[in-house]
Amino acid sequence: MRVSDFDYILPEERIAYYPPTERGSTRLLVIDRSIERIEHSTYASLDTRLGCGDLLVLNNSRVIRARLIAQKPTGARIELMLLEKHQGEQELALYRGRLRKGDRLIAHGFELVVEELPDDGIARLSCGVGSVAALFEEHGAVPIPPYLKRDAESLDRERYQTVFADLPGSVAAPTASLNITDDLLQRLREKGVEIAEITLHVGLGTFLPIRTETFEEHVMHREFYRISAQTAERIRKTKEAGGRVIAVGTTVTRALEHASSKLFDSGFCEEVSGEADIFIYPGYSFRIIDVLLTNFHAPRSTVLMLTAAFAGTELLKRAYREALENGYQFLSYGDSMLIL
């Protein structure tokens, strides 16, 4: 199996360029792996698929306003993209333009200094007044995906963010949960579904296509995550009682599967954190998650391969063909699938 096996034609009209008018009004393709059945449903009816004893795991990372335009004293325009939060200070940014160590930039009346250039296209910045992150949060734009081919608008500030977003640090949304509403969460709780949270700060590398042809050649990006002792304990109790762990999105999946050895070793009673660089593709054996809620992903992306590993490659290909034939909307603002 090669990376090209996960290429497919995605027509422009199947990309959701804007969120639905009402949060939670998208469609849901349901895949039952046990009998290889595909059904058409709605996201808002997710509660009818889950029940007492299930555990829904959400990613509570908050998307930061990561795009900022700065200028050199010469007037040259520099586009900056603050990188996702890791264990250190959030002061690294991608840049477009020409920079050297010591350069001074002006953005919204504030001065930024290029302290060093640790890698190609990456700058470490400092701000004379306050933190770099605070400057971006005050004046930056929402980092919507480049394939939307538009500038961020006022609606993106609300809709490119989950209703339960808490800890700032992501530069891309955990998109599978963008259509979760407070009403849906309440209905799930009323059915006896437990809800737990983890944090994984989503990075720019998540949705990029793989440029290599073999899985072994691909270098996976790293994303910081933290799983609290309380969430670990809820996972243990769910497993012991015969319930299902439902991962809302590939970000939750990567965090839980990357942490699986540490979780088992500790008896699911300790906090686990780290830098997830796990590359999940067909052939991987899942240790934690039992159900996956996810969006429709771009060709050749690592998240598409993760989904194929969980659903089964041929079944997922059939589901994608059916979704395209039935007018489903793809990518971040689009429809979703539930893989049972």
C-alpha cells in the first residue's frame, strides 16, 4: 500500500467554503464496520447513536488568532503565522518575506524583534510591550485553512471554534466537533453518555498532503497534548464496564493512541502529556478508541489515512464515493461521518 492509494478527485463544489447557517445542521454519514453498512443521517441526531455507558472525548483546545501582517521600516510587507503552542513559550512564527536576525517589524503600532531564525521560514519573535501571543490575539486574524481561498471574516471568529473551546494554542480547529452544540451535549448527558476532555493543540501540519510516496519516508509533525488523570480514569471505567470510547476527531484519536502505552502502564490513574508524532495508517491496531466521529478529509492527508486505518480502506473508499455522489460537503466546514 502506498500514499497514492489515498488520492482521489475532490471537486471544488464539494468543498464547504463557509460553515452552515446554523451550527449542527450538517449531515452525518454513518458507517457500521461490523456489517459494512453505510447510512445517511444528520449530525444533530448523534445522540440517537450513543447511549448510557459510552464516553465521548472532546478536544478543548482553543484556536488562536494566528495570522498577522507586519511591516519592515522600509515598508516591506511580512505575513506572520504564529505556530501552535508546545511545551515552551509560544513565540515562533512562520513568515513570508525576507527576514534576518535583528530585524524590527511594526504591527498595529507595536514593535516585534526577530530574535533568531531557528529554521527555514521560521522566526523567533519578541515584543517590546506584552507577549507576542497577546499581540496576535488582539490584532490577528483567524487562521482558516488556505483551501477556503478567502480571507477570514467575522463569522469565522465564532464558527471556526468549538462551543467548548477553552485552552488557547491551536492554529487549526478540531473540525469534527465544530458542529457540536450545547443542546446536543445536553441531550447526550440526559441519555447517560459521559463526556470527557483532552487537550491537543492542532498544528499546521495536520491537514497538509503527504509529499512522499511511501509511509516510511514521511516525517510526522508533532503536536502537544495533555490527558488529565480524571479523563484517564473515565476511560478506564468505561472500558471495564464494556462501554465505548468515542473519539471526536482525529486530534483526540492521536492523543489517546499516542498515550496508550503510558495510560496502560499507569493503570489509567495518572496525567499523561507529550508531543504526539504518531502516524496512524492502515495496519495500525487501535488500543483506546472504539468509535470515531470525523470529517471528510483532503486527498493524501495523514488524517485520511488514520480514518482508513480505523474504518478499513475499502469500506472508507466506498463511503467517500457515496458521499460525493450524494452531495456531501467536505473538509473543515463540511459534513461528518460516524464510524461505529
